[in-house]
Amino acid sequence: MLFLIHNSQACLSVNSIDFTFYIASDNNDWVVGRTLISGGSAVSTTNHEDCTAKIPGAIWIWDSILETEPCSALFSKHFFVPVIPYSATLYISSDDSHIVTINGIHANCDSFTSLSCRIGYEIICDVLNLINPGLNLLEIYANTIAGPASLLYKLEIKSKIS
Ligand SMILES: [Ca+2]
């Protein structure tokens, strides 16, 4: 989890601080998949070259470095939101498809083709209504029907510190 405070003034009013943080696909994602049937940490994939999508701060992941078999994987990550956010945006791409839930509620961020893995076709969706102050859970069910398998995402949350 990366924290950014977008204000570099010398004398800050606490109310003026725009607090932004994000979680992103990385080796801290928990994944249950074909090669990690009991679960484990996601790994960086090496077979995503056909997927040109870019989401800064995120890396392409799966449950194995070089998956080529048709299969599914469930990725999950808990994250803590300290105050009520005013913005929450999910950027996500997958090879080949994905379904997203946040706190067990379906988010409107799915893709059912591999198009989202191409640059310019990343899925971008507003998930503010699904984020709660406190502990949250992001779950992504991803599937590949042939060839390489990869997932790339970033969830950016913005709050005002008061
Ligand atoms: Ca694939």
C-alpha cells in the first residue's frame, strides 16, 4: 500500500490535505489458482507481452510465472481506509476476463473479453459506493481461455484529512 499526500506547502491547514492512497496488483495479492490450489502470493508474470495495457504502480500478476493452460484464479487483497473517501476508482486489465467484487458486492468493472489487456482499453470504474471506512476486501475472479494469463489493476482512493 502506498500513501501519497498531495500537498507540499510548508504550513498546512489540516483541512487542506488531500490524502490519496492506492492498492495495486503486486506480490502481496493472495491468489488461489491452478498452481496454488491452497492459495499463496501472486507472482509477476513473464508472458503478458501481448497485453499492452499500462496502469502505473501495478504489475501483471497470476498464480504462476508462465501460465498457458485455460484456468481461473481468485485474487484477493484486504485494505484499510482510514476516513470516508470522496473518490474511489478501479483501473483494471486482464487476459482474458475478470469479475470484481468489493466487500462481497459485485462492482461494475467486469470484462469478458481480452480487449481490456490492450493499451487504451483498460477498464476504469467508479467504486466509491462500495468502499467503507475501516477494513475492505477486493476480490477479482480472473479467467484465461487460452494462451497467456495475467491480471493488472490499481484501486485509487482519495480522502480529505480533517
Ligand atoms: Ca489468455
